[in-house]
Amino acid sequence: MPLRVYLVEDEPMVLDFCSEYIRSYTDMEIVGTSGNGHDALKAILEKKPDLAVIDIRLPEVNGLEILILLKEKLPACKVVIFTATVNAQTVRVALQHKVDAFVEKADGLDGLRVAFDAIKGGKRYFSPHIKTMMQAYNVDLGSRYPFIPSARSS
């Protein structure tokens, strides 16, 4: 059974490239696409894909808000952030909310391929530049998700 994928990207050319690339995989099937966050969130909750590939900068609802809601409402859905919007805050929020992969658009479709392969193998993936940013936070890339607040003792 193919991995069911939903794409969220507001740049039509990038959406087309990603769509064609994913269609080249025999074990992946695109179940929908959206150019804005509101429509995407509604459709993803309805279609329940196995994987959502989401940009951060989107009209109406941004990609990090979608990530947060999907991990709450569809925890089995894997989420790949594919964006040019990479800074300490976006990385921190994505990690805090258990993103499965974070790929910079500068890494291109090859970066997406590596992320897809990692996810299919039950692993997480982060672009090299993002890994460098994460090292500044002493993030363990193992099974533990970083930045989850621990209970404070009195």
C-alpha cells in the first residue's frame, strides 16, 4: 500500500516540482495539495494522509500552526517541514512539536528524498544546516524529542 502524501505549498512552481517528484515514487501517492494553510488543514484532517509536506510561510494558517494541530489531532501523520524559512525560532518550534523531518528548500528535492527515506525507515531527518543549529541547543537526535518542558520541582 503506497504512502499517502498531502502537499502544502503556496508557490505554484515549487508545488508542481514537488508533486511530480513524489509521483515518481512507486510507493507514494499524492492525496491532495493546497496553496494556503486553512484549506490544507481542513483537507488533511479529512483525508488523514500518512505524510504531510508543509511549507512554513503560507496564507491564512502557517506551517508551524499546521504541524502543532496535526500532531494533536492526527499523531500518526508524519510531518515534513520543507521551507526556506529557517531560523532558531522556527527550528525550536518544529522540534518542540515533534516534527518528523525539517528540510531546507536550498537542499532541493534531494533533501526531500533523504527525508522520505528516513521516515520510511522509522527515523527523523534534519538538513545539515538545521543539525548545526540544533547542536547549539545540545539536541539529542535520538528517540527523545527535544524542548519538552520538564516538571519543575519546588
